[in-house]
Amino acid sequence: MQRFALVALVPTMVTATLLVTMLTQSQLVALRDMAQNTAGAIATQAASVSTAPLRDMQRRELVRIAESIGDLPHVARVQIRAADGEILADSLGRSGSDTTESLTVVRDVVDSDQPGQPVLGSVLVDVSLSDAISAQQASLRNALIALFVSLLVASVFAWQAARWISAPLRRLVAAVHQLGRGDRHVEVEVTDQSEIGELQRGFNSAALALFDVQLSMEREIEHATVELARKNAALEAASVAKARFLAAASHDLRQPLYALTLFSSSLAVDERDPVRLDRIAHIQECVEALDHLFSELLDLSRLETGAMQIEITEFSLDQVLQEVSRNFRMIAEQHGLRLIMRATDVWVRSDRTMLSRILNNLVSNALRYTSKGGVLVVARRRCDGTVRLDVWDTGSGIAPEHQARVFDEFYRVECHGTNEHDTGTRRGLGLGLATVQRLAELLDTQVLLKSHPGRGSVFSFHLPEIPPQLVFDTPAEEAPMDVSGMRVLVIDDEPAILSGIRYLLRSWGCEVAIAEDRIQALQAAEEWPTPPDIVISDLRLRDGESGLDVLAALDQLYLRDGHAPFPRLLITGETRSDRLREIMAANIPVLYKPVSPEQLREAMMVAWNVARATLA
């Protein structure tokens, strides 16, 4: 509207300004010409009447003439001079006192009766221009007033014309805003048959087509939303089913595996026949392979259910590297490989257990897929206050098409036509790297892969570095691993497990009592005059009974008789986060099935020593 108004106003303003300027200039010129003519006429008249007195040198008459002429309007001064320039008469006129600007006219006095005679003198007349100037100013003022009025009228007319011209466009703008707000159907009135009308009709057609498209898209989005909800529900159901399967595999399938572990270990206790020992060794190797597979499932199940809790501490990285080295150095030597852990004085802030599991999985994978050369684990300081851990290997490498998926669950890279020792009883399920990445995410980092087929791979991740801490070395006392003579109460609802662990513990020299539920546990406790040296219980017993409840019942029994609390140990294949939180809240040591005899013996001694130190 402002632009339309300006377009309409500018020609009027320019025209009015030019007209006022021209008329004012013309009037000023006319006023000055009029004053000039008036002054010339008065001077001519004065020269005419002064001829005779000037010829006769009648001074008094000349003075009278000058005074009479001075009385005329606009005359400011009259002088009559002789031929030699002598002023014979000088009179101020009526306008002579306030004259600020005047026009002077001089006329020679010539005797018309005697032609050829010299000039008798001259008459000087000053005409005041004040009235002309006042008239000029009034004319200019009137012109400016007329200009202002004309511009005001033109502005009002221009604004109204702009509103009238822009009204269809403004209605189009409002309709566009309605479309932007999502109104269902918008239509503008067609005002004429000009270009504006064509624009209005085009807008109406576009709005109708957009409305149809919007309805079609809404139907498609509704259909896609329903389909997405259905697929999301199916995915959630599949995820729940997978979690249930993993939980079942982690608990129910571990029960017979645990019993098999116990029986296979018991068979080798007193056996001397080499043939039978070789068969037992093969059985134990198969059991270890099953244990490895179920451990992968258990780790994944615990990660998915959120059962793993982070415990951030500050520790020396070199200690973790040395533990990993002890775990795999013998395996590396068996395959003719070198395992190098570069010593470091770096300290980090992280979860020590999770970091150990990440490094154990990466080193295990590196050794499994390397046929010559070895594996290098090195820590490098970075400028951003972090430490980068690299696990290098000289294996077969990973092809580019596999690198993006090696961290997926159950994804394995086959190594056909190579010498990699990824066969046999320790063949994995493809969960190792998936578990590594999940653990790294819990530690707020990410494992990155760089690999070249035929040249090896490197897995890297970062940890926050801290300044080294002062540690006082204390001589560690080797805890005795002799459990002979211990009185052990074992609680489990699986008869095979009870039979196997009883046989194993008795082969170690322990006195063993077994129970399948709380009633049997209390009955077994009544048969002993004092509390057992340690109670080993499964977490989930028959009929929904919990091992924690049985331990609490035993506590009440012994506290009633004034006995001190007894050492305890939980063994479970449970992965549900709520159950595991109960164990953490109870602050009871826990082992996850299947448990090797070495783990069981070590856990028993640790629990017994801790309880003895507490009493001391």
C-alpha cells in the first residue's frame, strides 16, 4: 500500500511543485517590472515638470516639485540636480523612512522647446520595493499553502487508491496465511477479469488441489501410523520374546550345564587311568565350550535387562592389562603367537570390571583370528585428557563389507580358505563384539574399528585419564585354598546339582549337608550344633521361593541361639534386573552358573575369610 501510494503521490507532488515554482517566479518578475515601470513613469513626469524651473534656476520651485513628487505612493526620495551635478532639490518621500530596499531611476531633463541644447540637469527618483516584497511574500505563502493542500489531497487520494488496488492482494495474503495455519479449504473472491482475477482463480485452483493432496496424505499417514504401530508392537513382542529366551537360556539351560561341570570335575579327582583321564578332559573341554557360549548369552541378557550396574572407580590401567595378559598368555603360546601388553603408568576413571571384560573379549577375538604374529595392547595419551586403548592384531583382517556389521548381535565373519583357528569347541555365537560395544556405551565411549584384509585389525576406544594416585604397597598374604574340614550347607532345587556339588565338595574334604528348600535347610541346620562354615544357595528355588528368604530364615534361627552370622554365597543363572538388585541390596557374594570348580573354591575361601575378618 505504501508503494502504491508513493507511486500515485510522486507525480502530483512533482507537478504541483513545478507549477508553484513557475507561477511564483512569474509573479516575482511581474512585480519587479511593475515597480520599474512605476519608477520610470514618476521620474519621467518629474523631469517634464522640472524643465522650466531648472532652465530658469528656480530653486524654490524645484524644491516644491521634489516635495510634491515625494508625496506620491512608494516614492522614497527625489533629487533634482543641475547639469554640473549640483543638487538643487532633495526631498524624502512618504516611504523613505522604512525603506529597506528601493529601485533608483534617473531621467535627464532636456528642454524640448529648444532642440539641440545641452541637458539642463537630471531627476533621481528612489521607489520603495517594500510593498512589492510584501506582495511577493504573500504570493509565496499562498503558493506554499496551495502546494500543501494539494499534496494533502493527493496523499489521501493516493492512500485510498492504494488500498483499493492492494485489497485483492491483501485478501490473497490472508488466504495464504490460512493455508499455512492448516485450514481445510480456503477460497478468495474473484473481483475482476484482470491479471489480479487470473491470480485469484489460480490461487483457488491451487488451494483446492492442495486440499485434495492434504486429505490423501492424511489418509496415507493414518495408514502408515497404524502399520508402524503394528510393526512396533511386533518388534516389542519379538524383543520381549528374545529377552525371555535369553533369560531362560541363562537360567534353565545353565542348571544341567552346572551339574555337568560339577560331575566332570568330580570324575577327575581320584582317577588314575590315562584313557579315562583323556576322556574326562574331552568332556571338560566340551563343558568349557558350552560355558563359553552360555556366558555370551548371559552377558547379552544382562546388558539388555539393565542388570549390569556401573561402579566408577580410579585405578591403574597397567593392573588391568596385566590381568588380561595372565588370562591369555598361555593360550597365545599354545598357538605360537606373541601377546604384548605395553606397560604404562596411566590411571583412568572407569568401571574396572567392565573394562576388563571389554579387553578380554577383544584380546580373545584377536587371538582367535590370528594365525601368525601376535596381538599388541597399548595405551596412548591424548591432548583432550583421555587415553586411547588400542588392541592390534596381525590376523586376516575384516573386509570392508563386514566392518559395519561386526558389532551386530549373532553376526560372524566366516574365514574360509585361511588358517585362522576359529574352529573347534570355542567357536563363538557372534556376540563378543556386540557385548563389547554395549559395555563401551555404558562407559560413555565407543569402540572403533580399522582393518585391512590380510594385514590385521585394530580396535580402539577412549577412557578419561586422571593423575596417578599414591598407592602404598602392602605385602599380600596368600589366602589358603584348602577347604578341607569345612562344614558346607548347599541349597538348590535341582537334585543333579546337589548330587554333583556334594560329590565335589566331599572330594575336597568338606562335610556337606544338602537341602532343596527352606524346610530341609532348617532341618539340616538343626542337625549341626553350630552354624555351618559357609552356606551356598541358589537364588531361585522351587514354588517361587528365594534363596534370600532361606538365608534370612537361617539367620533368625542362629540369632535366636546367640550364634554369629555365617558366611554365605549365592549361585544363580538369573538375569532379571529386579532379582539382581535384590542380591546387590543384600550385599551377598554371587556367582553365575555354570561355576567352575576353581571359581567355587576361590569364592568359598574369600567369603569365609571376609566373615572371619569381620568377626575379628
